[in-house]
Amino acid sequence: MAIITISRGSYSQGKAVAEKLAEKLNYECISREILLEASEHFNIPEFKLIRAIHDAPSIFDRFTHGKERYVAYLREALLEHVQKDNIVYHGLAGQFFLKGIPHVLKVRITADLEDRIKKESEKEKKSPEEARHILVKDDDERRKWGLYLYNADPWDSRLYDLVLHIGQITVDDAVSIILHTVQLPCFKTTSEAQQILDDHLLSARVQAAFPIADVSAKSGVVTVKISAPLIYEERVVAETTSKVEKIEGVKDIRVHILPTLYVR
């Protein structure tokens, strides 16, 4: 049993790879479902979540931390979903949201820009020039998004276990390669790997409540680091502890204040 993430650009055939792979493995195949689950759980309009993961950060985001908040909601929703294992996820940011979990096979599907332009032009009834503009802009937005939130370029091959270029390699070839790779022992779900996933999920639950804090969790013990003026330390620690202790799975809480001259 394993979890597979498929990262892809628009019209790179990544969706087709994910769907065929899930069918072969008899795994659940998810993408937009995570948006819907996060939207319902946190009572946030879906379009705001879509913008949070599609658009590059604006100057306004840098002051309001709106993007971090919505991304935290999406990460929690995805981790809640994949906790049951046997899933192929081909939505955005899987390589970031599930980073550090051993039994996650991270795959990147790429294709030549000209091939992508042709497919978008045909499907969306747009001129090749319009299709090119849309695809280049979309790729650039996703790159800026990754750099802003994770200091990593989504096109960086080091983020993935496999990078497959659809061209000479067909969709069926890609599925075959992934099927072989996911059988490797390192992608099997072990008790240790499951504990790491559980820790990630718990930290994500807390992060959703404190989007701009530094949160980590280990076996039910949650550590929250928050920037605040030291004169407010006692109040911030008390309020944070009160809020975190109500979150499912929390056994103990450690709050650390990072001194600052202003409140973020």
C-alpha cells in the first residue's frame, strides 16, 4: 500500500496517467475533491482556495497572510484524506504538502510546450497564440507560488522520485514505470511511516489554526513557535495553549515565543 502524487502542468497528460494508474492499482484517484472538502470543512468559498493555489502571491498577501491560511486548510484536507492510504493524488502541491512522508511516491509528468499548446488549443477552441499565453502564464504563476511559500521551484526535479516526459514515452509507458516503482520496499506503508504521516496530519491541524506559526508534532506532542513581542508572551502562550489543546490528537503542547518588535 502506498500514496502516489502526480505533479503536472496543464495538458501534460498527468491526469490521464493518474486515472489509469489508479485503475490498475484499484486505488482512489483524487484531485479537485480536496478543494471541495477544504471548502466545506472550513466554510471557505472554493474560488478563494483555487486562487490560493493557482495565483502567485500579491503584495496584499504578504501583509494579510491570506495565501498561507488557505494553503494550510488545503494541506490539512489532503492529509486527512491520504491517511487511509491507497490513493493517487494529481492535484496541485502534493510534492509540498506530503513532503517527508516515506511511503509517498512523488512523480512529475512533463511534456513539450508545443504539444501542450496544441492540446489546449484544440480542447478550449483557442488560437495557438492564446493557448501559449495561458500555459506560459500558468506555469509562471505556479513557479512563483512554490518559491514564495516553499522556497522551491515546482519544476525542480529534486522534489520528485520520478520525472517522466510524455512524448516518446507514452501515457501507458508512464503508468507501467510507476507501477513498477511503487512496488519497491521503500514505498510500502510501515508502522514507522504511518506514524510520520500521523505527525504531519496533527501538525497540519494545528497549522490550520495558526497559519503563520511554525508548527511541528511528534507522537501527539505539538510544538508551536509564534512571533510576538515579549510583553505579550504570557497572554499569547495561554491563548495558544487553550486553542491547541482542543484539537484532536494533541497530547501535550509546547509554545515558544520568537521575540519581535511588532505583531505579525
